[in-house]
Amino acid sequence: MHITVIGTGYVGLVTGACFAEFGVDVTCVDVDEEKIDRLLKGVMPIYEPGLEHLVSKNTQAGRLRFTTDVQQAIEQALVIFLAVGTPPKSDGSPDLSFVESAAASIAEHMNGYKVVVTKSTVPIGTGEHIRKFITERKKTRASFGVVSNPEFLREGAAINDFMRPDRVVIGSRDEEAVAIMKDLYRPLYLIEAPFVITSLEAAELTKYAANAFLATKVSFINEIANLCERIGCDVHDVARGIGMDKRIGSKFLHPGPGFGGSCFPKDTRALSSVARHFECDSLIVDAVIEVNQRQGRQMLAKIQNLVGELKDKKVAILGLAFKPETDDMREAPSVGIIRSLMEQGAKITAYDPVAIAEATKVLPEIAYADDEYDAVTGAEVLVFVTEWNQFRALDMARIRDLMKTPRIADLRNIYEPEDMRELGFDYVAVGR
């Protein structure tokens, strides 16, 4: 089977590389000539552990190709994945212009039966919209099927998530298309991965609902963390106590500065927009969004209470990406925190193991350090924003001696408060 993936961003590149690893012939196509040229040279546009090796291995084996030739990519494929961006509009609803552009190309170059699959996160009803869109524009009498196959990839663990998924959701009313998708995913049947075969609309909604629920857990534990601070108890004990209930689970019960990244902020707003479109209330999702926005403001207040007047104070930031094991800066909590600190007159020096190149695109005005110790030298407060593993065992006595004043705002609860205070730090965390 030959498949084509339109879009070589995070989802498209991981999808293409992993299917190629399954032995499928894959063509990844993109209109961005510079990106394709870099991929042909083996340069990855994103940081994702293991992805460069997977791309190199399957490119050399001839199973994975990159091109800007949309016509050839569409004509030779049986299955075409749409993995293009769906950025939010001002009202929170997704912008489908890239999806429609890809669908227009399929309509123009369709030369036989195709299965058109949405991998991008799209609003409910997009599958049927694509069906109508292509039908009205295709130049041949060739038939096609439409499938929703949402991705559930965690940045930093995407390859394992694809290879050993919690579930595979296939949404379609086209029996032939569903059969082809099952054949494509046959390697996962061998490891007994769960499959959900459902309607287009249910599959589209599943993606939004899953991310909204996980975001709800994050906002919930952040509210509990704020309450713990008022009461004087430790949120870690509370999170552990409720997480042992199998109906709740321990994952995503980690307090911090709020959720970010390419999915949770965008998808919660999009789900709220969908609810408004269908004239339904989305009280819980709306509250999740509001709590997340407040959490960022509370982090600024926490730093201000620790330092006092911020004007001309040097602030060291450790961690810029929205989570570890990625260079993704999309809606990273660090951005809002840093910009708020700068508005108060603070001078920022930051370090992140992999995200500095991306960070300079959104925060060009701050200073960047070569490592953790360079970042804290002369600083009047150290703020941990992303919980990279290499930050968990720093020489904190050395950190203390390098700083102008030993203050820490640990927004990820990396260290133990008692240990830090014994070392002489003025230390605050989240919910502890």
C-alpha cells in the first residue's frame, strides 16, 4: 500500500515516519520548499526524541520520501492523510483554510479511488464538509471515502504513542474506507491495540473531548494547589491520595503554571466554540480555560511576593518549552510569565536544553544562557518553568553561590522545600 501525508509538521512527520517503519510506502508532501529541502538533507524541523533516526532509517530504505510535487503524491496514493495546521481564529474556532487547500489539491488530481483521512484536529462536521468540497470540485468520476483518524500523540513520546497506542479511532460511514484503514493499521492488531470504529462526527469529537478532559484534570489540580497553599498543606499528598483511585488516576494531577502547547489551549477553545455553534452550554470547559488563564497570573504574583519590586532585577528562567522533551513554544507558560516580568521591568536570562532556537522567535528581546549555571549567575531570583530531567539534580549549593540573592520560585515542584530552605534559599513552590 502507498500512502501520502500532506503536511510535514509535527503530526504529519511522525505519522509518515511511523507508517514507513511498519513497512508502508510513504510520501510526505509539503508546499514549503525550504522545509522539504531540509528534510531531504536529514534536518528535522522539530525536536522529537527518536524521530531523526526513524526518518533517516526509512528514507535510506526507500520507504519514506519527501516532495513538493502534490500531483504525483496524490495520484500514486491509495490513502491520503491530511496533517495540516488548523490554527485558532480570534473567536477560538479552528481555521480550516489549510485543510480546504489540501482537499482542493486532492479534487484536482484524483485519478482513482482514494481514502481521504483527517489527522489534523478539526471541528465536528469537517469530514462531511471535505466530502462535499471534493465532490463539487473533482474532475473525474472516481469515488472516494472520508475517514476521521485523530492523533493522540504526546510531544516527547510521540513515536511510542504511535507504535503502542492506547487506542486507534477510525470514524467513517464508508465500509471500504474502514477496511482499508484496518489493513493499514494491521501491525497494531498484532499487539492487540484497542480499535474504536465509529462515525465521522464521533471520531472528530473524541479528539476534542479527550484533550478537554485532560486539561480539566490540570486545571482542577491547580485549583486544589492554590487551596493547599491557603490551608497550609501539601498538594502532592492530596494528588497522591486521589490519584490512587483507579476511577481518577494519577496522570495529569501535577500542579504548575498551567497547560500550554499545540493542543490543550487550542482544543479547549475550539470545543467551547463548537458548543456555542450548536447552542449548548460548555460550563466545565469554559471554567477550565478561565482557571488556566488565572494560573499564569498567579505565578507572576508568586514571583512578585518572593522578590518584591521587579524593576531592574535579574530573573533567571530555567525551562522555556511548554513541556520537557520538546522544543515546542506554542502557548508555553514561559512566554506569558516572561512577558509579564518584563512589563514589571525585570531583566530576563533564560536557558532551555533544546528550545532556545524556537524561543528566540517569540522572545527575541531576552538574554539566553549557555547552561543552567550561566543563567543564574548574578540573578536575584531563579524561576523553574519546565521540568526537564537535567534540572532535577543541579548543584544547588553552586547555584546559591552564583546568585546575587538566593531565591527560587519552583513552578514545577522539582525540589523539596525543606531541602532548599536548609541550603539557604528563600523558596516557594506551587501548592506546597
